[in-house]
Amino acid sequence: MNDTTGPADPTPPEARRSRRGRGKGASQPEVDWVARMADEVVATAHGRDPQRTIVCASGLSPSGPIHLGNLREVMTPHLVADEIARRGIPVEHVISWDDYDRFRKVPFGVEGVDESWSAHIGKPLTSVPAPRGSAHPNWAEHFKAAMAESLARMGVEYRGISQTEQYTSGAYRDQVLHAMRSRHEIDAVLGQYRTKSAEPGAPGAVVDAAVAEAAAEGAEGSDDTEAMQAAAEGSGAASEEDGGGASGYFPFKPYSKAFGTDATRVLAYDDDTTELTYVAVGPDGEEVTESMHLDRDFHGKLVWKVDWPMRWAYEGVDFEPSGVDHSSPGSSFQVGGQIVGPIFGGHQPIGPMYAFVGIAGMAKMSSSRGGVPTPADAMRIMEPAVLRWLYTRRRPNQSFSVAFDADIQRLYDEWDALGRKVTTPAAQPGDLAMHARAVGTAAGELPSTPVPVPYRALASVVDITGGDPEQTLRIVQGMVGDDVELTSLDQLRPRLDCAQTWVLTQMPQEDRTQVRTEPDTELLASLEPAQREAVELLAARLTDDWSLGGLTSLVYGIPKIQGGLDVAEKKLPPEVKTAQRELFALLYRLLVGSDTGPRIPTLLLSLGPDRVRALLTP
């Protein structure tokens, strides 16, 4: 993250003033959640040391495809760090790549991977071969690269930290030795929760993680306290391996020399010589006793509940959110808060809980299996700014879903409505801040579509024309009118490409538009007089105003004319509204042989006047 001053704070001046204090009881304008969190982080961090750079942190494990749920782990601190940077305050966003974690299982459905990868279970992710055909040297780098590319497209700037490099280089040597010397104190902290977890119904008890998931999914609209209480009732985080064993407590887990895995059992440790003795278990159950000196041998890592607070202290982290499973009694975040100060001399960061991100119709995502949508998948069907907006408009403790189905059209309608609203006096401070955070960062604005035609209209055009470039350009020119001259489809990109990809990959085949090749003479012959009059009026007036607006007025206006009303009339009697719906249904049957389809004005514009008249004439 750049420490230089970027563009102005996106929150309007009156909202910024409200953050910095007014008289007690004074009314305060609405302020977005990002600004509120940034206020807290700045006040807390500068309360410790006003001169140091503020650190916001994320952690990602490249154990498989890094999905849209993981993206919340990045976007929450990114948005807070970006807000701090906009204020001209030195700040850094660090992402710890947990690439020294063990390979737990072979993810399902990853291209180029089969069950032979199960031979690598227990090895560090950086010691596992990349999927076949990958250009990257190992498993971790393969999945890190895809995420890094997506983050760049979204304007997320960060400093990446490879935990493999940190551990194997000896960067954490002193921290590891100190943790081993302090193992009895650490064990005493963890022991409180082991006792609780053994008692059914106790605050730290391990219960079905699905309950925590359900609590988080229902967190939308709740406040932080309610969400935390719900999470505490259902977290399975207290069951994480913490270094305990029959030979005593040891917070360091070695990777064996013989087999390269963490299938190891520590037997003893000598504080004076730093020699660690352990048993390594092979794939067939064979056991080998090995030893290493922690002051110079670096093939292993601290267990997670000790590793995380160690990193807080090492990096000086001020802000790091975590998922619901890390936010209950006995979980990593709560236990880490009791370890970081007494053991490592650091402080626990401000750490709001974030709720799960879902996909329309899908359960909670897990990167340990393949086939889950990633940020790259989402940006094939939506622009980066829209994806940023999804993570900006909901507080971290509110769950939400990313639409890959037809709801994406409604989503884009909302996005375009926000874009129009922020240009008017009706825009609220929260609207302005939310929009500004979506379209750019402290470093500048993201690329955008020069002529943002409604997504649903572009999808309809692609659907009807099959994406033919000439037809698309002709039809969309009719949509935008004479105010904008379209000379190239590049003026519609990347939104056009997103809509085209959605139609080709996500739109159900049964929803695709099949335009009739011949008129339905039987249906035309059976029309009642009022229906025939409506169809004839439409055919006769098609080219009076051959534009999206003109055709919209025409199809909505014909039932008004037939009902004796002015075409500009807004308040319609029920019978005219019914006549409008019946006309639309009739036109769908005549044009596409179905009861539904794209919006009628878009359909007419796409087909052209000659083809429409041919299908409406017996």
C-alpha cells in the first residue's frame, strides 16, 4: 500500500466532521461502516504510537481455488486500509500467504489433479506439485497466482508475505525459540478451553460447525453483538490442534526429513541445546525417530493458535478480521488475544467477525474442494467495480450472496441506479462513500465501461443475435439514441463481454430466446378484434421512433389508445394494465413462441422492423 496521500476521502466533508467529534447528543449524518472502522483503527493504533505505519492484515491459504468467501478476508482490511490511506495516514495492507500449511486433502474437481495427489497429504503446500499443465512450480504458487491476478484487477494493493519463506529462512527463529521456552504458559492458557470443550454445553464446547454457519447466514441485519452471540453458540474452532500430546505440550510441529510430512509426534525438547526429538510416521505406518535443532533447522512451524498471535506481534498488526469460526470462546482469535501480549509482547488487533459469502443456491464455500466460484469467475460476468461494491455495501457481519443466476441483472440495475443517484442532490453520504469505494481506491479509479448500457439489455441483445458484432452495434446504437455515437464495441466493454459470458455460460438453455422463423398463422387467424387491432397498430407505427425509448412508449401506449387514454397518462385503470400484460404475452407468442422472453422493446429493437412486421402479418 502506498503511504503517500491519495485522492480525497470519499466520505463527504460533513460526514467526516461528524466522525471527529461534535457536541454530545448532536445529530450526526450517516457514515459508512468502513469509515467507522477506520476511525477506531486509527485512534487505537495512534494511541500506541502516532508515528508508526498502521498495519491491516489478511491471511489466505492457497490450499485450492481461493474463492469468493476468502475474498472477504481480503476486502474488509483492504477497504479499511484504503480509507486510512485516503486520509493521508501511513498504512500498509499485508497478506500472509499460508503456503507453509499442510496439504490436507485432494480438492474435488480441480483440473489436472487426480487421486495420486493424495500421496502428498501432510506436506507443506509449497512442496506439493502444481496441477498438471500449470506454469507454476508448486501447488501454492499455482493458486496464489490466480488470486494475485484477480486482486490486481480489483485495485487491491498489498505486501505479500510467504510463510514458507518466513519459516524456512529462519525469520521466525527467535519467536519459535521463545514460544518453546514459554510452552508451559501457553499450555495453561489453552488448557482453560480444553476443559470447557469437554463439558457439553459449556461456553467453549465443540458443537456442530453447521450451527455456526447457519448463525452467520442469518446475521444480515443484526448488530455485531447479536452475530457474535450466535457464532459463540456454534463454533467448532475450539477443536483445532493446539500442540498437546502424550509427551507434553509443544507448540512447534515439525515436517519430517524422512517423509516430508507433518505426520510427526514430538517426544522431547531441550531448552539449552534447542534439540527437538520426534517420531515421524510414514505412509505405511512405519516410524522413524528424528531430531532437529530449532536454532538452525527450520522445517516446521508453530501450531496455528500460537502462530497467529506470534505474527500479530511480528508484523505489528492493528486490524485483521476473521470468520465466524475464529470468533467464539476457545477459538484462535480469542485464545490468541491471551497469548500475544504475555508471550510475544504484542497486541491483539481489532478483529471484527465477518459472515459467510454464498453463491445463489449454494451452501458455504470451501476451498478444499474444487468447482467453487473464484473472484476470477465472478469477474467474467461482472465488472471489478461491481464485485467491489458487493463487499462494500454490507457490514462485515452481514452475510450476502454473489449472483451467478438471472439475479445478476437485478444486481446491475441496482448498481446503475446508485451510479445515477450519486450525481444528484438526493445522494446520501453513505451512497457517495460506497460508490467511491467501489469505483476506485486511494491510488486512483478502476477502468470502467465508457458507455454503460443496462446489463439486462446487453444480455438480451447477445441472446437474440448470438453476439453478432454488427447487429450488436446497430441495436445498441438504437438503445443509446443520438446523444452517443457508437463507433466500436470497445465503448461497451468490459460490460458487454461480461454479459456475453453470462449468457453463454450461466443462462439456462431453456431460457435462451428462439425467434420464430415463420409467422404463427394459426394464432394470427384466431385473434379477437381488439388483439388484431393492437397488433396492426404496432406494425404500422414501428418506425415512428425506432429507438428503445420510442418502442417502449409504443408498446405501453397501444392499450392506452385502445382504452381511450392519452399515451402520456401515468395513472391507469386496472383494465388497461391487464390489457398491457395481455399484449406483451401475445407478442411473446408471436415473436418467440413462448409466454416470456426479453423485454419487448429490446426484442423489437434487436429483430428490426422488417422481421417484426413479417412475424406479425398473416
